[in-house]
Amino acid sequence: MAKVKIYISPKKDIRDPQGVAVENALKHLGFDTAENVRVGKYITMDVDGEDKEKIEEMCNKLLANTIIEDFTFEVVS
């Protein structure tokens, strides 16, 4: 079994209201250096083998909304 780490985030040109809320809260707490906060998803799973095409297919078909989100993944043995 291989461990897969999947990172999903809003596309660069897509407004991220959750990221804006987090950035505003951080600034309200005195963390003025936080800028361009983006909130996404982090998914881990164990898969049989290291078939990157299958993992990409999982992301495209279910895990990420590819209209508004980008994803990357890494396979960790």
C-alpha cells in the first residue's frame, strides 16, 4: 500500500470567501502580515500500488471540483 497526499485549493482567479474571512480574523487578532489567504482541502488515503493516472482520475471525478479548484498530489511509499 502507498500513502497518497492530495492538496486541493481554489483556482487562482476564483474568489475565496473562506480565505478572506480567515485573513480578516488573523488581522483582527494582530497578525497583520497574513495576506492572500486561501483555504483548501487536504486528503490522505492508502492505495494499492502507485498508479498516478488512477489517482488523478479520482481527483477529477470526485475529490476536486475542477471548474473552481486545482489539485496536486504526491505518492509517499
